[in-house]
Amino acid sequence: PPYLFKGGRPQILSMAGDQWAYGTTKQITVDGPILKAALIRPEAVTHSSDPNQRYVDLPMTVTGNTIGLNLTSNPNLAPPGWYMLYVVGTNGVPSVAQWVQVK
């Protein structure tokens, strides 16, 4: 995709576990400034449309390169299951995903 020509991809250097509970704040460490973070639920591989696919924006608290990500307490917005965690750098380029399980 063309956005990958805008510069380097941000990296998630560490993450406080891959099991996330509703209404909690999880800490991650990144390699530089980021604009946003989100969870994306993968699509079904057996159907052409998937009503369970989701994009869940994660409100952030930033302290240098340590980011606190706040997960919603509403399971209707993020049903239980596996999600891909992405961060987006200030150049608009997304990171490589890290898998997290919401339960």
C-alpha cells in the first residue's frame, strides 16, 4: 500500500500480556510517537461478508514511549475473541499487528 512509502513503521516493543479484560488499561511500549491505537477483529475466511468484524478505537494515555490503552467495558462494542492490535505513527503508517484476546 502507498502509505508504507511514507517512512518507517512504528514498533510495539513490549506489551503487558495478550489477555485483555473489559474496562482495563493495558500498557505497551513503542519505539516513537504514535497518533492512535486500535483493535481490529479479523474477518471470517469462509464468508464474503462478516458482521463480527470490528474496528475498536483505543483511547490512549501517553507518557513518553509508554502508552496506556483503555479497553471499553462494553462487550457489544468488542465481542470476546482475538483481535489484532495496531498503532499508527505520526507519519500515518501502521505497525505490524500484535495479537490480543479480549475476554
